Amino acid sequence: LLLGYSFFRGITITFFYVASSALFLSSYGSESLPVVYIISAFVSSFTGWVYRACDRQIDLPPLFTGTLLVLLSSVIGFRLLLWFSPGTWPAFGMMVWYFTLYAFMSVSFWGVTGRLFNVRQGKRLFGLLGSGELVASIAGGLGTPLLVGALGTANLLTLSAAGILMCLVFLRRLISVTDGRLNRPPAPVRGPAVAQPGIADLLGQRYIVLIFTVYLLGGLVFYLIDFTFYDQTQGHVAGREELARFFGFFFAAVQTVTLLILTILSGRLINRFGIRVGLVSRPATLGVLTIALLAVGLTAGPKAAIFWVAVLAKLVDLMYDKALYSSSFRILYQPLQPERKLPTQVTVESTVGPVAAGIVGLVLLGYRMLGRLDLIPLNILTLLTVAAWCFCAVLVYRHYRTTLADALGKRGLDRAGLSLDEGVLQEILRSRLGSPHAGEAIYALDLLEKADIGDMPATLEGQLAHPSDEVRIDTLTRIGRTKDESLLEAVRTQVEVESVPEARAAALKALCELGEAEVVDFVAPFLEYPDREIQLGAMVGLLRGGGID
């Protein structure tokens, strides 16, 4: 059901993107894009505020259903306006609305998956579930030339509406078969409510300011490259149907490259090099392409070369965003205190993003009022912004490491939302396993265990040599819970060498859990051991796991 939901989400977004881009560019041209950016900033902020207000009052199943119904009504409304309106203003409205439609299609789908799966399940399934959208976008984009020839560009909106309708069908079916798992849990009885930090409180923490700055600079570059892409496309592709065919192929190319990167490289790169590669590689690559655009422009190179470099820059920007950058950026929230994490994320998505769109819109509008929007000064501005973005990305990564280490030392990491896909976090946690402070070592081991890392048995075996008997006892208890027979000999050895009675008793219990009847002969003599603690450990172990009734 979720794969079907994801597939038709891709259908919805693909055909609305192609139709809105082709109709807008053929009717208004790139000169009107600055106004689109400014208006879309207000629309995104307002709709985000309305959604958050509804989120506080409405349970999740009707909220997600209502969101899709509003989006369905909007797409149908735009199609009817194109039929009956004598002007071209519906095409302008569609271009403004695309950003909102994309955002809320994502909110509804990932909101559902986030309720159905925990972090551990999500690591295994979210990539598969997201592939439905990518496959649909590739198929839809490649099929656009045939569909435009048969139906016309405007009727792609009908296919987009059909996609939302199918999403609605899959959503209602999911609600009926998940036995209330999409509903919010009953609110726990708590003491006086703790006030959520406001924007001023968030700006008081340097790390959060850096997160805002990096997202703002990335948004500025996104819209500057977006404008260059549309401006160059307008000069090289003529006619509504030809534009639709071009945007269809372009969207399919973006999603194809994204799917390949996600499948082959994304996880491996983040695991090996950490989030630094995701945060820095996007602005660095875009900087190289912007320099190429400047070089071609300054040397009066062929216009076709400028066009294709602009297309490549847009493709690379979208690909990096989906395949590497967004997942790396989300990891930046992990070291934040739980009460600051959600307000920071909400502020980034509902305020900082629209602000970036509004700033670029105002800058481009100012350029247009002074004269024609020339490519060279625009690319110089883009290059300067990319340089600032790259610098701040390196800076926020350094603060991420220090903030993460501080949060671990204070045991302030949010276990429920923790993901160890990022190598630095694993590195820091492993470095704390040998801490002389038992609580810190146990806390690090607990986080690693909950994250389901692949070499957990070896990690547990290593902790048996920890100088703290409290850590060894905790580790032996965990080993007993895992029932991993590969640790049987290590635990048997621990029984023989352990000098602390409480830890030796824990080792006997773990040994019985792992070996069951096979270790009865080894454990039974400890029932006569002089130390009462060890006698009790052997007795409890044999009764629980030794097969003795």
C-alpha cells in the first residue's frame, strides 16, 4: 500500500511540475519568476501556519485525508480555470502553487510512514518506499512526449489529479488496515506545560544559527540556479508542447540519476565519510558549474553551451538535494536538546526556506527594474553565495561534532529519533565506550545497541574487558538478552576470569541464557560455591535458561 501511495505521489508531482513549468514559461517567461518567488514565499508560510494550527486540533488520519482533499481540489480547480478563464493567470497561479503542492504531498506521505515505522525499521524500508516515487517520476517524465501529443499540456493536470485521487484511496486503505496506529497516542498526564523555545531563544545558540544560515544560503543558491535554468530554457525551447516534452525528459533524468546515486553511493558515502560529504559536495559542485557558466559567458561562448551547463547545474542541484544533502542536513538536528529539535526543524522549513525565496525574488526584481537581467552579474552573485554556503557548511560540521560530543557527555541525545547512519556519530559513541565513567560508557553502548549496528556482538565482547564492574555487569545482561550464541565462549571465559562476585554472577546468568542445557554441567558446580552471590547467579541462570524445571 505504501509503495502504491509513493508511486502515485510521484505521478502527481511529475505531471503538475511539467504542466505548470511549460504553461508558465510559454505564457509569462522567466521575467515573471521573481514575482513567483516572492508570492510563493508568502503562500508557503501561510499554508504552513494553517497546517500547524490544524495539526494541533485534528487527529492525524483526518488531517492527512483533508490535506490530500485540499490538494486534489486545487489541481481540479486549476484545470477548470484553464478551460474557462480567458486569461493566462491560472498558469501563474500553478507555478506559485507547485512549491506548496510538493511540500504537502511530502508531508502527508512521510507523515504516514513516520507513524507506522520506528527508526530501526525506517532505515531498512524508507529507501524502498521512496523508490516508488522515483520510478513513477521516471516513467511519467519519459512518457510525457506521448501524453502531450495525445492529450495536450493542460490535460497533464488531469493525470496529476488522478494521482492525488489514487493517493487518497491508498491512504484510506492504510488507515483501515493499520488498526489505529496512525492515530495519536493519548496525551500523557504531565505537570505544568513547558514553554516551547521561541525564535529568540533559538537564535541564542550559535549552532542553531549556523543551521539556519546554511539552509538560507542553500535556498538562495537553489532559487538563483532555478532562475538561470528557466531563463536559458526559455531561450532554447519554443512552444508549450515542446517545453512540456523538455521538462518531462529533464524531470526523468533528475530522478534517474537520483535513483542511481541513492542505490549505489549515498549510504556508503555517508557511512564512510560522514555528513561532511553531503553538506559540502553540493555547494562545491555547484560552485564549479557556476564558474563554468561564468567562463562561457565572459568568453562569449556559444549560447547552446550556456544552456546545457545551466541544465546540468539544475540537474546536479536537484540530484544532490534528494540523494545526499537533505539526509545529511537532517542529521544536524540530532545533537539538539529534545525541546529545541522540533522548533528548530519547523523554523527551518516554514520560515527560513520561504525567506530565501523572497530574498531572491526581491533581488531579481531589483535587477529587472534597473534593466535586463544579465547572466554574468547573476552568476557572480551565485558564485559568492555558493562560497559563503560552502564556508558555513564546513563551519556547521565542526560545530556538529563538538555539539554532538557535548550532548553525549550530558546524555542529552534523543534516543527515539537517533540514526547512526552518519559515521562521526558512531565514531564518537565508540570512543566513549572506554570512558572511566560507567554511566557514560553504558549510555554510549545503549545508543549503539538501539541503532542496530552490524558489529554489535564484537562491541559487546569488547566491553567485557572494561575496568568498571558496573559496565561489565550491564554488558553481560545485554548479552543474555540477545541470546547470540557466537558470544558463548567469550562469556564462558568471563565466568572463569571474573573476580567481582556480582559480575561473575551476571556472567553465569548470561551463559545459561546462551547455552541452555549445554552448559548445565559447567554451571552446576557453582551452586556449591562459597560466595552467596555467585551461588544465586548460578541458580537463577539454571532456572531461567538451563532447562531445569
